[in-house]
Amino acid sequence: MVVAPLPVSSSAEPVSQRRRRKDARPSELTAAALDLFVEKGFAGTRLDDVAARAGVSKGTLYLYFDSKESLFKAVIEEGIVPALAAAEQQLADYRGSSTDLLRMILKGWWAQIGSTRLAGVVKLIISESHNFPEVAKYYHDRVIVRGRSLLRATLTRGIDAGEFRAMDVESCIDVTIAPLLMLIIWCHSLCICGHDIEPERYLDTHIDLLLHGLCERGPA
């Protein structure tokens, strides 16, 4: 939404801007933080920059977040955790084949995370986890553990039902996730090398290869 600027003197802020500085919502701050984390990385993002991007004072930002780490955690809780919770509910309610369930989970990941700005958080963790171990641990505990649990339950469900071959489930989780991480890295970094990847086609190919390797007699 575009709002026309109010006619004010050069020595005074617009009334709407003063009100926004006072009444800024945490979601405005986390949205600004996400943009900067994606653009500059965790190390390169400053709280001053987040406040400026959100159009608030640094003091206002500190009313809600006392550190860059707490801002990062809020980004995870607002952006990624709800997608995981929705997938967990989908798993609990689903009554169809495990083949279709696995396809839905992987497609859902791309729609809600991989194809959005939130994918930049994944790249951030990959590139900066060694320098910020506490941030990496938080991401591991809140995102990776739950994501692996989703895949574990789906694969085990398929094996128990006779849809999938018996195999090392933990290794299969690793092999399932690795191409998704590569897709994010490519879209956010390696695309500048000149070779374009069509994410939807890439994802369909990955799922096709995965299911043909998993299923006893190939997917229906």
C-alpha cells in the first residue's frame, strides 16, 4: 500500500511516521530483520539497520528485542515454525498413501519456505553456523529436529505399510534433504554462475527419483 506523504515542514516528522515509531508491531521488526538477514547475513546485520528498515527508532526496537539473536529467533518462530506445525498436523490427519504424503510434504516445504524469503535463513545457517553456534543450535532444535521427525514418520509409515522398501531411515532422511539444500544454495548463490535451474522441475525430478528408489514396485 502506498501512502502519499503528508505536507509538513522540514523540521517536523509526519504525524503518521511519529505514530508508527511509537506503535510499531513486532511483526514489522521481524519482517525487516528477515530482509536484512537475507541480504547481509547474520554477521552483517546491525540492530540500527533493522530499526531503520522498519522505520522505527532503535529504542523502539529494544522494547521488543534485546539482541540480534532474539530477533533471529522471532523470525524462526513467526516464519518457519508455523509451516512445520501445519505439516505435522497434515501428517496426523492424513489417511492416504505414504507416497502421496511424502510428495505433499516436500512440495509444501518448497511452497512455504523454499520459494520464499525464508529460504535465505537456511542459506544463512549453512554459511554462518560455525561463527554463531548458539544461533545454529536454536535453528537445529526448532527446525531441523522437527523436519527430520516429519520425514522419519513419513518414511516409517510407508515401510510399515509395505509401500516403501526397508532401509536405513536416518540415511534416507539425509539423502532426501540434501537436494533441497542444494536447490536453495543454487537459487541464492550459484545462479550467478550462469546455469539456470527451474525450481519446480528440479523438485519434481528429485521427488520422482526418490519415490522410484523408495517404492517396492515404483510409485503408482
